[in-house]
Amino acid sequence: MKRKTEINSSYSSLLKVAIPAILTSLSANLMYFIDRTIVAVHSSEAMYAVTASGNFVAIITWLFVGVASTSEIFVGQYNGQEKYDKIPIPIWQMIYMSLIISIVIFLPIGYFAEHICFLPEYAFEEGLAYQRILLYFGAIPSLFAGLAAFYIGRGKTVIITIVVVLGNIINAALDYFFVLVEHKGAAGVAIATVIAEGMQILALAIMFLSKRNREKYQTLKNRSFDKKILIDCFKIGTPLSIGNFFSILAWWLIVVITGFSSKTLGIIYGIGVNIYVLISFFAEGLNKAVAAIASNMIGMNDIESIKLTYKRFVFLLTIFSILTSIPMIFYQKAAFSVLGMFIGGIDGEIASGVSVCLTYTCLVFFVEAIEYVTWGTLVAGGDTKYPTIVSQGCLWCFMVIPAAIMYYFDKLDSVNSLYMFMLTSFIVSFCLIYRRYRSMKWFKKLV
């Protein structure tokens, strides 16, 4: 008898999973964009502080998000094999992990935040306040990733979309209140983020333990500690976590380097980062969708459908890239007018720098997005070491180290060089990861 919920490679099935995943990613990225845009009204220095401090906090938090996200793979493969009662097991392991790291790691680090806040003097006070609050609640992202895996791994991404969108609305309202009414600056943004994310987790937890899920998936009964599943999650997730660590460390170093090079360059690059965050939702959403769909297909042992799925996702990505490039390249004056509403005008050196950001962002996005889709396919089979090593090796060798050398010799005076380094890094990385995809070494069942 054919399963009614079967995931296949048809466009209708792919879009059913992909669209909610993309909207979820859009909503999540929009949260960061709104945070930085609203705080920019407070001051451009605060915007830079939030960008730099946010990257620093992410260096630590994403060490564990990488592990928590791997529970999606186990959920997907269990779902593909119709072993529904085993699906909650990896979720509970991630819940336990998040609670432990909150007490052992994030609370102590948050307490000593002033000793690890590396920012220029003009951004130190705002950045420290933002950084300390987020560190105290640093386990929230991994807890959210663990709970979300219960839905994403089964292709039920609509629920995540609804939760994230509502959280985004709450966050935006609280941003307005704490920043523009209470004038708390970066600290207000952090408070708004913590409250909004906390409410998202509460909503997911309530649904996870609902009567329907308790009966069909045994979500409350199968809450025992499972050493094997936890170790397997760490085995697969550790390369991703290490990759996340070095990736975000790299981007944080670039933000810090630009900020110390000059205030203007720091603000220009900060604007560029925020623009990229706004459009990268599509690639991140497809990455989640590909991993969820491919893991189910691996459980069904259907390799041909995975190949067809990959091709169709690349096609969708190409269409989105073309549509995104048109306004970013040919209607830059309109973009400057919108940005100028928040940071006091875009002209002169800043306008020239932002123009470069917009143009290069289109190229960088397309290359990195295809890499994301390829990576998501590999991850579905538990292949995380190779793409992590390749991606981080390229990022550091072709971008971070050259940028640091230019900074050391006082030659880093524009964003052109940064984006050239970035584009080179992603092109080389994609070529190597795509070669891995073609080799089929990643295709294997984990459960």
C-alpha cells in the first residue's frame, strides 16, 4: 500500500517541503535584518556593534546547533522506514544536550563577556551589552534546532514557518519598543530576540508533546537517554559544528578587521552583510529542504529520485538568483533611498562601497547557494567531514588569510578586494564539493 505522505521528486512534492522551509529561513533572516535596521536608527555605531557581536556569539552557539540539526537526518531516515516510534529519540537527546550546555558553558561565558568583547572603542559599550544578554541564553538556538528537527525531518515544514513568522512579528514589535521607545539600543535588540525565540521554543515544545504526537510518535514515552543516538549525532554533527565554528569565526574576523581598518569601511561592510543576510534565506531554505527530502529518499533507497531532486532545486535556485539580481544591479538608487532612511543617507564613499556590495552579492549568492544545495544532499547521507574541510579550507585560504595580510600591511581600504576573495573561495569550494556529490560516496543509510 502506497504511503499517503510519501516524499517524491515531483515539483509539487518538492515545493510542498521547500516553500515552507524557504519562508522559515526568510523569516529567521528577516529577524536579524530588522534587528540591525532598527538599531541603526539608534546609531550606525550600534548597528556595527550588533553585527560584530552577533557574529561572535554565533561562533559559540553554532558549535551546538550543528549537532542539534543532525537529528533531522535520523528523523528523516526513521520516517522513510516508517519507524515512527523511534523518531522522538534523537529529539530528546538534543533537548538534554541544550539544557546541559546552558548551565555548563553559556552562563559562565556570559558572566565574563567583557573579557572577550573584541570591538573598536566606538562600538564596545553597545556590543558588550548585546553580547552578554545573548550569551546568557546561548542554548536557545540549539534547543530550537532540536525541536524543529521533529518537523523538518518529516517534511512538515509549514509548522516551523508559522512558528518562526509569529516569532518574527513579536521580535519586530519588541525591537520597536525597546529601541525606539525605551532607547535601550543594542541591549534592547538582544532582549527582544531572547523573548521572541523563547516563545518559539515554547510553541514547538507544546506541539511536540501534544496528544496526537504522543499517541502516534510516542513523543513523551520515548524520552529516555540514548547514549548511542547521542554519540551518533555528535559523530555526524561535530564536523558541521567545527565547520560552523570556523566559518562564523572567519566572518567575524572580517567584520572586526574592516571595523578596525576604518569606521567607514566597517559600516559599508556591515551594510553589505545585512543585505546578504536578507537574501540568503532562499539558499538556506533549500539546504534544509534538500536534506529533509534526500534523507527520506535514502531511507527508501531511491537514489534516482535524489538526483532528479538535486537538478530541480538547482533550477529553482537559478530562477531566484536572476530575479534577485535585477533590482540589486539595475535599481541601486532605489536601494540607497531605502537604506538612507535608516542610517542617515547613502552618498559619497559609502554609496560607492554599497554599490560594490550589491553587485558582488548577486554573484556570491548564486555560487554559495548551489554549494548549499549540494551540501544538503551530502549531509542527508551523513557525509559531513569532506564538505566541511573543503569549505573551511577554501574560506580561510582564499579569503580570511589574504584579507588579514592586506590589513597587516595597511592595504585594506575598500570592499572590492574582500568580495573578490569571497567569490574565489566559494567557486573553488563548490567545484570540489560537487565532485564529491558525483562520486556517490555519501549515499548510505544510518539507521
